Amino acid sequence: MFATQHTQCYTGHTTCKQDFINYFKREWAIYLEQNNLPEISPCVLWEAGKAVMRGKIISYCAHKKNKEKTLILELEQKIKSLENAYAASPQENIINNYSINWSKSTVLPLNCKFQNIIPTSLQSGNIRYLGINFSPRLLDLVRLNHIPLLKTIEDDLTRWNSLPISLMGRVATIKMMILPKVNYLFLMIPNKPSIAWFKSLDSNISKFLWKSKTSRISLKTLQKLKCSGGLELPNFYHYFLANRLQYVSRWMKSNRSDSPWLDLEQTLCGKLKISDLPLISSSIKHYNCFKSLTISNYIENYMHAIWSCMPVQRFWQTICEDLSTWFHCDIQVSPKLCILGDISELNIETNISHIVLTALCIAKKTILMKWKSKNDLCITHYRNLLLDHISLGRMSATTKNQLTTFESLWSPLISSIT
């Protein structure tokens, strides 16, 4: 109680400091050790203790203030010494053991005119840092970086074209010598190169792979996985998309380290519209995917075209009744099943669920083929498409020696349709 009363009276902001509490306990223990004698009454001991501890607290606060004043004076002296050092030799200023060579420094002014306040002359304009050419305008980044890189790649591939390297060796050369350079630009620069840039890059790579002769295998085939008949040649446009998509996960997940930057950007930018963004050159257009041809003033949406229209509802009802009959189960009509393909509520086997999903996909294909005139929706057309799919599946199973398994799986449906 004594500590609480007096720390609130004399120290104010120091009550929460652990060092002050430890100091107070230590001084109180020393006082009791020296004065707690049998001949001294507790009342006298208490009154004298309050006076002693009051003096200790005043001494402690005065010491803290003197220490703060000393630190402020030391900082002021260091600042003055730095100013004197800069005035004596402005070209080589030592700040925290780092030297600044102003004669080789470059200034890149952003959104303002640069005023040279340093006595030495400085360069201004585009700068190069860590292999990237920077410009005050975002639109210039592609011209300053991607175009020169494309020219460098073209010269390198032309120089390597005469080397005795096999096709697989040339693919490996692209992976080791070209891909890291292009990937670095994709990672560091937010701008998207034009489609012509990607086409020119693919053209130079194709010439290098086939030694400037007519290509015998397309780049799309070479870019496939080895298990799919390709050589895993890099698809540079896919690498660009992957570099852009890596930020989506960061946007979806909150990160405490990014919050100060977000607050700073929000304060500087204020309220922005999508049209104000620097990399969007045109307004976003709205496209109506489904428009009725019979009623000019009626515009359909996707859900009406594929589900809520009355002819489509009757078609879905027939499809679900057929599936229930074929597989001896109860399949109810619902958008969750028919449109989204959610079969979690169906009590059927895994093999049958695959057939049900296939049948529903073919039903949606039938609807989209007839969406202009939905009254022409016919179950016969749907069954013919389903039989065509089964015929293709039978041929694929024959080549894989899986015909017996295929027929045992699809036989209930085939016998019901035919």
C-alpha cells in the first residue's frame, strides 16, 4: 500500500516500470534491516520510513532526468560533428560506417522536379540497379528492359546456332541460359510485355532448336511434359502468368509485415477508381453472354439459360428420371447436382458416380447447343451425344486392353438406351 500511494504521487509515469519497483523494494529492505530494532515502536518506524522513501523517490526521478539530458546532449554533439564533417568533405560523408560517393550517384525524380542541393553534379533520368533499368514512367519499363533482353537473347541464340548440340541439349540450353534471365524480369517488373514480344521470343527459340530450318515438331508439343510426349520446353507466357499469380495468395492471406505499407499507400493514394490505375488503358466493358433472339428487349443470364427456363427444367427432369431408372437409385433434380456436379448427397458407388457426372456434363452440352431455341431440346439428341461419348470411350479402352472393365461399367446404361 505504501508503494502504491507514493509511486502514484511522485513518479506518475514510472509506476509501470519494473526497474523502479525493484529499486523501491531494495531501498525499503535496506531501511528495515538497519532500523527495525526492538526499542523502536512500529509507528515511529513507519513515519520515519515514509520520509526516507520520499527522499529516495525524489532522488531516483532526478537521476533519470539528468540521464535523459545527458543523452540528448550527446546526440546533439554527434549531429553537430556530422554536419562539420559534411561541410569539410561533402564528397565522402561517413554515416554509420557507410561512405557515399556523390560523384557516382544517380537521382531518379518521381512526380516532382529535382533540385540539386548538393555541391557536386549528379546524373538524373533513367537509372540501372541490380540489372533493371528504372524510369519515372511505368510504361517505359518494357521498352527499357524487355526489348533489350529480347535483342540479347536473339544474338546469343544466333551465336550458339552453329554449335553441335542435340535437340535435347538445345532444350536444356534454353532452360539454363534463357529462362533465368526472362524469369528475373517477370519477377521484378510489374508490366506485361506485348503478345508480339512473346511470339518473337518463341520464334527465336524455334530457330535455335531446329538450326534455322523448318521445324518438325511444334513448340506446343515440345512444351508438354515428357510423359505426354514433350520435352518440357519452357512456356514463357505460362511463367509470366505464374509470376503474377504468386501475389494472389499474399492478397488472400493477411500478413502483419505488409500492414504498415498498406496503411502508407492508403494514406498517399486516398480514394481511387479502377479507371485511375496507371496500367489500365480502357474502361471495363460489360458483355451479355445470352440474349434472346425472339424477344429483343429480354436479356438472359447464365442461370436462366441453363436452369430456370421452363423447357430446360423439363429437360433436366427427364434426365434425372432416366438416370434414376438406369442405376436404380433416387436422383432428385437440383442445381447443386445438375450444374455444380455435387454428388455428395447421392448414395451411389464411385464407378457409377463417374457415369452420372459424365451424363450431366453431356446434358449441359446439349442445353448450350440449343440455347437459342430451347423448345428444340430433345432427349433423343442428348442420348445420341451420350452414345457418341461411349463409342469413343470403348475405342480408348480397346487400345488400353481395358474393354472388359469398360463394358461392365457402362453396360446398364447402354442396354437402357439401345
